[in-house]
Amino acid sequence: MAELAGTTDRRIDALLTLLAENSTIVVSGAKIAEEIGVTRQQVWRWIEKLRALGVRVKGHPRTGYHIERVPDILVPQLLSHRLRGTSFSRRIHHFFKVDSTNSVAMGLGEAGEPHGAVVVAEEQTAGRGRAGRRWTSEKSAGIYCSILLRPSIPPSQAPLLTLLAGLAARDAAGDELDARPDIRWPNDLLADGRKFGGILTEMRAEPDRVHYAVIGIGLNVNQARMPADLAEIATSLRIETGKAHSRLEILVRLLRALDHYYNQFLAQGAPPVLRRFAEVSSYFEGKRVRITTAAESFTGVTAGLEPSGVLRVARDDGRGIEPVLSGDVAEAS
Ligand code: BTN
């Protein structure tokens, strides 16, 4: 596989995997060097680099090394091992720092990268949210991940990809929370009314077919607090539960669930996605909402989804059912 500029050196990945898999024993510098195929001096330099990143490695070249605490880094080798049997195990691109995983994945899509490629980052310097908003991406606190899909569908069905990604993210994060999370159409993940996850779908398409779609998923996991301007409306799994969570475990569950929902969608079409959304989202039906689109703002009551995933809202002003393709949805009193 061609190396992408800025991705984590595969041999650092191998070093971390080796240390993490042998966390209870001391592994000599010579053995590590032999296994990875570099010099002992290089091993030493990389160990120093990992320490600078907060990985607690004990020991030195003569006695050998061992890891004191398995780091919660989204190491591609560990991920790919756990994702065997899904579409997402083969091409995982990891960055310690990147502008936006969605931008990288769109570039990969343009360059012909195959279906199923995954881009993950420990930190984003220009994380993007829906409607041109920014996505705060604190280092190693959240999950910042983009998945490249090449479905044979018309663009009109693309909203269903966003919905099914939201379902997968909800399943994965839900296991960490006492109360199951809600989904605010189309894909805001809410814990106790505050948002801890969102999805940005981007694609290149012609009128009748999607060339590729990128599903960008951001989950606030271990943020101890949210930036002051977001604290009222945003939260993290750690803030909700008072404890730290394994990003690696959550991401593995998320990608496995995404594989399941995506294959189900290809085999059976929209109905299972819509049924599941109806089961888990309080916004599906009967919720009073304010809708804000580029053109207008109005209130009404949600009335289910169209087969394409578009939200139906019965307007308060008597103008009947409005299909909402995009826009902000807020609970209204
Ligand atoms: C939203 O506004 O709710 C969507 C947020 C999506 C954020 C994710 S983080 C990984 C991926 N890369 C980005 O730049 N954005 C998405």
C-alpha cells in the first residue's frame, strides 16, 4: 500500500503493537530491533518519541522495555486485527495530527483508494462539522475517523448512509453509558440532551450515481470538559460517566456495527435502517421541533421519515407536511 504523507510510520505502529501485546514482560531492545527490522538505536529513538506522546514505557536498551499502561492510541495493527472479517480491516491510515480526516479520505477517494479505507487521527487541527461549523478535536480525547465507501446507489439514497452510520455510532457508544443515547435527526448523538457525537457525510456523485462517499464520525470520549462556548450543548462519555473509556474498543465496535448496517442496507435497502431509526430516535415521530434551513425557520411536529431518509415535519402554520432534506433540528417547547 502506498504511504500517505504524514501517516504514522508503520514500524512505530509495529513497535507499539509489540509492546502492547507483551505489556507484562520485558522485551529486550535487540529482540524488538530484530522483529521490526531496524537498529537498536532506532528502537531507542522511537521509544523516546512514544514517551513524548505520553506512552509510559519503562526500561532502557540494555535491560529491555515494557509498557506500564497499554496506551489508548488507535494503532492500525491492533484495529485491523480486531476488524478481520469486515470491510474495514485492510487499509487503515493513522495520523498523530492532521487537518481533517474527511479531507484526507476525500483525497483518497479521488485517488482511487478502494472501498473500506479508514482514516483515523489522534488530533485534528481543522476538524469540520456540518453546515461549515468546526469540530473541536482535542488530542487523543475523542474519536476522529472517516470511512471511504463506494456504494452503487444514486445520490438520493446517500442520506441513508448518514443514518446508518449514526445507528452504528450509537450502538458503539451506547454500551458505555447507563442510559441509551438518543439520535437527533439526522445523526447527532445525544446523552441527556447534550451532543457527544456527530457525522459529516461528503461525497462525489453524478446525478444518477455516487462515485464515493466519506462518512466522517466524531465522538467525544475522554474530554474532561468541553470548551466554555460548547459546555451547555456538548458533552463527552467521560463527563457523563465520570470515568475514562477505551477509544480503541469503541472504534472497533463502531466499525463492526457499521459493517453490519451497511451490508444489511445493500441487501435489503432502506426499510431496516428506517425501522431501527424509529426504534432508537425520539425525534422520529411526535416531537415538537424548530427547523432552521438556509431558506427559513419554522416549528412543527415530526412525522416519520421518507424512504430516502428525509425527515417529515407537520408544520404548525397549517401548510401541511414539509420534507426536510437538511438543516438544523432543535427541540421546541
Ligand atoms: C457534526 O457537525 O455533527 C458532524 C461532525 C463530524 C466530525 C468528524 S471528526 C472526523 C471527521 N473529520 C472531520 O473533519 N469531520 C468529521
